[in-house]
Amino acid sequence: MSETPYDATTDLEATGSGSPGVMAPGPLRTDVVVVGAGLTGVVTAQLLADGGASVVVLDARGARATTTARSTGKLSVLQGTRLARIARHGDEVVRDYLTANFAGLGWLRRTLEDLGVPVENRDDLTVAATPDQVADVDAVLATCARQGLTAQWEEDPPYPARSYGAVRLPGQAQVDPLRMLSALRARLRARGVPVHDGVRVHQVRRRRSGVALRTSRGAILADRVVLATGTPPGRLGGLFLRLEAGRSLLTTWEITDPAALPPGFGETMSITAGSPVRSLRTAGGLLMVGGEGYTVGRERDPARRLAALEEWTRVHLPVDQPRHTWAAQDYTSDTGLPLVGPVVPGDDRVLVATGYAKWGLTNGAAAGLALAGRILGDPVEWGRTFEPWARRPTPRASTAATFAVQTTGWARAATRPTGQRPGAPCVSRVCPHAGAVVRWNEQEQSWDCPAHGSRFEPDGTLIEGPATEDLSRR
């Protein structure tokens, strides 16, 4: 389905808050601004519009650049070893997490069926690829048993490399994520909800009544703002200190000999229980292989990780050359749970959704249900579990590492304050978000911030992350 790009000739200051094309003087005014038009943003906007709210959706780039479109497209509540890790918060929290994800999965199934977007049923596997991973897989199986899930142990799973057993959960699914997102965006526009691509939010300010946004296309005033951007822009609520930004590598391949795949492989999707991560699924006649994730800006040679992923694929699967190679970015919170709710405790004017830890489809749809319910006065029962301030953050090593990265970077910046790539202007290497020093990523041709995950083009243009401005040019 084709995407309709944002019309750069239309200034937001001259666009009404209702149907596109209605003119009104001064800044745009609306009930709710949803920042970010990935899955969380479009689900939230659709539910709000269905509830009678006037909504405007903004996205800095477009559908293809979203984490949703760059994901594996897995719709699963098993999610590797995530359930066992969450279990440290107690069985009640796991129960709420599963309830939320089943709600998100159910909403997606129903909605995509209405839209005519194919959803392929698959069993999901969490595979022990080494003897050390067996205990982690056992913990997943035990957590599933306590929650009444129909998961089962499989001694010899349909996995192409050596394995030591797996947990199988039936009734999961996979989808083409870009096709899904494009259909949801098209339905929003048909509903009369403006979806503006190419609009970056530079500032979000809480006022006595509502919120004011400063964007690249003008000012917007709203009663509420939903930040569905992967990580909140700027420093709102200090949530950037509680998130770790990760990159994941994905590849697709033509299958040269389908008969060489393990029996039953095509009816499953899988992920290993530990490092090195290998995530597998079929995708429209192709094989998708993902893994080799790393913290943004802290991997000195991302190319070696891609080479490792490609070598493993050639050794264990009947393939020749990769068709596509890309990376996706997502965030993990210090509680291990999604953070969905007020960015500042007790203030519902600015709401956020982040921290999906690379499982953003069922979680993203669930977050949309929670956010819309909260705004419309019909909150979901499990929503409290995911509020950013519902439980005390757990200190972790990454916090100390981030501080070390920043202080080391500042010292280095004193002697190497700028960077330049061939054909691009000389730019400051100091990230405008919090002052850490960016590093050059040769594999993706970008400047990456090792502190909080902001990324920039060779010429300093902002790509993504909590930064709201470009690297300054020298």
C-alpha cells in the first residue's frame, strides 16, 4: 500500500484541527497530538478518534523508517526468555504483562483481518542453543506453567543448528510489518485523522492548561500529548536515564533448497535463549535471520557482527547471498518492563510509551489500548503495572557504563571536538542531547551517541533518539 508523504507546502500553523484542509489562524489546536506514527502511535490515534477525540499524528520521517516497519514482524507473547526475566517482579506482574500482550495480539488479529492484511499462524519457539541456555529455557517453561499457558517442552525442535531443547507456544503469528503499518495509517487518514510525515518535534512544554509543541512545521497546542517515539524526545521526566538503546541486525535470504530445512521449520518462528541471538522466520518466500544486537554507539565494529550473522546463516541454512540487510533500534527500561503512562508522576498531560525491549508489536498495540483508555476515561485494569513510576527502578551496570562513556567522551572531545566524513561538512562530535561524544558507525554511515542512543547522518542531521537537534556544523 502506497504511503502519502507529508506535504511540505502545508504549514501546520495554517491547518485546522479537524479534517485536513480546514484553515484556522494561529497555531494548530487539537485535543491530542500523537508524536510517532509507528504501531503504538497509530493504534492510540485510531482508538482516540473512535472515542470522539480530535487527533493529529506527527512523525519525523515516515513509515519505512519506523522501528515497527524494521521489526521481524513476530506477534508473540512468548518472546524468548522475557517472561522468565519479568518473573522477578512476581507472578502478578507477569499475569498483567501477558494480559496486556494477549490484548494487543487480539486487537491486531481482529483489525488486520478487517483490513485484509494477511496474518500467518505460527508456533513460537525459545531455543536452547547451548547447554548453558537450558536453565533459561526451563525457567521460561516454568513461568508459562504458572500462568496457565499451553507451552510445552520440545526435545528436538525444528531448528537448523544444534540445540538442547526448546519451549514451544502454539497460536502465535507473524505479519509483514510495513504492510500492516501502511494499512493502519491509511485507515487513520480515511477516518479523517491527519498523519503528517516529515515533522520533527523540537520541544514539548507543559502549560497551565495543556501542552505546547514546537515542531519543524510550526506550533501546536493540545490538551494532551502522547510520545510514541521509541524514546521520549529531549529530557522530559529524565526517562532517557532509564533506557538503554539497542541496535539489532536483520537479513533476508532466498532459500536455495527448501527440502534441506528441518521438518516443520516453516510452521514455526524461533529465537535463541541467549547470546549470540539468532531470530528466525520465513517471510514471503524468503528466510529472515536476525541477531547480533549491541548497545548503540558502543560497538566499535558493527560490520564484524553482520559478518558473523551472515556466516552462521550460510553454515546452517540452505542459502546463497543475502537479499536485504538492515538494522532496527529499540529501548530496554531499567525495570525490564514497558514504560507506558505519565512521563512525570501525577501529570497526564504528557504520556509516553517506550521500553519494549525488541518486542514492540504486541506490546505496542497493548500500549495504544492503555494510553487511549487512560485519555478517554476508561483505563484498562493492567495499565497501572506499566506506568513509568509504578515501581522503583533497578540500578544496573549500564547506568554506570553510560556515565563512564560520557565522562571519557568529554575528555576526548577536548582534543578531538569535530569529525568529518568524505563529502560531508565538518560537525561537532558533541551530542546536543546531553553532551556525550558521538562515534562513527562505518557499517551504517552514521554518528551514534553511546550515552542515550541518538543517531545522526554524516552531515550531522538527526536520524533518531532523544536528541531534538542536529549536530552543529563547524
